[in-house]
Amino acid sequence: YEYGELAGEPRMYTEILEQPSSVERTLRGRLDERFGTAHLGGLNLEPRELRAIRRVKILGCGSAYYVGQMGASLVEELARIPADAEAASEFRYRNPIIEPDTLYVAVSQSGETIDTLLAVEEIKRKGGRVIGLVNVVGSAIARACDGGIYLHAGPEIAVASTKALTTMYVGFALLALQLGRVRDLSIADGKRLIAGLQRLPAQIEEILKDEDRLEEVAGALAQAESMFFIGRVRGFPVAREGAQKLKEISYRHAEAYQTSELKHGPLALISPEVPTVAIVPDDELTDRNVAALHEISARRGPLVVVTHPEVDLGDLEAARVDVPKNEVELDPILLTIPLQLIAFHAAKVLGHDVDKPRNLAKSVTVE
Ligand code: AGP
């Protein structure tokens, strides 16, 4: 679907369904298949300057911050540059050390979030270089940055962000690819990732077709007052985003936790009344993830496992949601999509207006 094609449906729902085309727009004209790299002219950085970057620091708020965490993993994995994400709302208040060889990245759908804008201004005041990953063209954050990547997600109206987040992820993949290819990422790996990026729209489409199954899972989760979303390493920001989306519109309590940390505390809360949504990518941690899920199952905690068909869950008792596999670096975004539809259907079954969640505004422009 393109923007506006599904008039009459809740905005959040139409924006979820638009993702195959919004991702395509983010990619358009930016892939160089011959050299296995990305072209991001808007960065205003020469290859020499890209090579001089020693650290990447990503700043955003709410869901943009969680996608920033996914982006930091992409940068570390593909470019082997130390990278991390921080809530922009906290950054400025701890008198951050601004380094000349750090690339600061501000990520924002609206481009008007005051905490992110003030973080950008603080970095610039101290002489740092900031690029933006922003959807709204000409917005305050876009103007304040030294360069950047426009996301081209199209207008996002629903308070709960969906299509902007997928395009942010794609933006980070392009950035990581370009940073990687001026360093040690091989041309073969660059091409592998480009092929993976090109597969994303069709794979997202496939996940969206599984809506009936996701509605069923959402109906069961909506009955619980409180639940966990868990994941580790690549899967953890996915869990954070899943919990955030569910909280925002269904008003159910959802807490994101690292799967590895469960045994250090929250396992005490597991019971038949507290379900867990587990993110299990097909990666080097799959076996450990599955072992942790058995701990939950042994305590009769209901489980929803968001994973890939290739993952063997053995005799684990769980409702399974499968998403197609891509390159391991790109899987987090595919694992995020079902969580959007789960949140949407949970809110719907509870009778909430998904487009007007209580107490929230689309963009937070005052501190
Ligand atoms: C997402 O569903 C939220 N409504 C919220 O966390 C949002 O992502 C955050 O406020 C940042 O907004 P921005 O991307 O416009 O800066």
C-alpha cells in the first residue's frame, strides 16, 4: 500500500501496512551494487573523514532510541566502530564529553522532539559533528544537523510510531554499510547486505500476511495485566520496542528485559498469569535463548516466541510466530514487525482508540 490508500482504517494500521513501500523509498537510489556499498550524499562527509571516525554515538527518544540501539549494533558489526545509543533526554544533563573523532547521530521521525534537538545543540556548542536520521524534511533537527539521511517514510500521523522506525533501521544499515566499506567490510559482505536490504520489502509483506495468527496471539496477551518482552544482544532492543508499543496503546504493563538477566531477578514474577514474549533470532545465541525459555516454561509461564522457521524450539510449549530469515544483521527489523501488529490487535480487542493513546502526543516539543 502507498500512503493514503487505506482511508477509513486507523492510521496506525495503515502505517504498518505501508512499510514495504516506505522501506523501498528509503533504499531508492542509495545502493551501489557494483561496489557493495551505500551512497549517502547528504552526510557531507568525504571517505577520508568517514575513515577518521573512531566512535559513533546515537541519540534519540522513546522508540527512536530503541532503533538507535539496533543501529549501534549494525555499526559495530559492519564497520567495527564502537557505537552506542543513549536517550537524548538524559545525555545533555550529564555534561557529556564531546570528542572530535566521534560521529553523533540524532534520530527522530518528527525532527521536532525537544530533547533530541537540545542534545544536538549541546554537541554543536561543544564543536561536535552531528548527522540526522530524520523523516520530516526541513524540521528543526534536520536543520540543526551538519548533514544526514532523510528517511522518506512518508507522513506518519499515528502517535505510535511504526513505519518511521523500520525506515530508521534501514537508514542505520545504509550508514553502517558505508562506514564499513571505507574500512574492512569486504565487497562480498557489502553485496550480501545489499541483497538482504533488497529482500526486506517482500519479507515485510510476508509477515503482514500472517495477520490472523498475530491477532490470535494478541487476543491471548491482551487478557494479561502484565507481561515480559525478552531478548538478548540483537534481540533486546526489539523486545524494548515491542513492550513500548504494547504499553502505549493497550495500557497493559509490559517490561522489557535481557533474557540473560532473567535469572538475576524477574524470574520470580513468572507464573501462569504473566506471559512472556521472547525474541529469538537465528544467531550464535539461539541455544542459550531456548534454554532460558525452558526456565520460564518450567514455571508455567505462557510463552510467545518470535523467531524464524529455521530455529528448533524442541519440545518447548509456546505459541510460535515465525518471520522469514534475512542476513543475521538485518533480522532485528523483521522480528519487530509482528510486535507492531500484536500491539495493534491487543489494543483493538480491548476497545482502545489506537490513534489517540491517552496522555501521549505525536511529538514532544516541550521539555
Ligand atoms: C513511539 O511509538 C513513540 N510515540 C515515541 O516513543 C517516539 O518514538 C518518540 O517520542 C520520538 O519521536 P521522534 O522520532 O519524532 O523524535
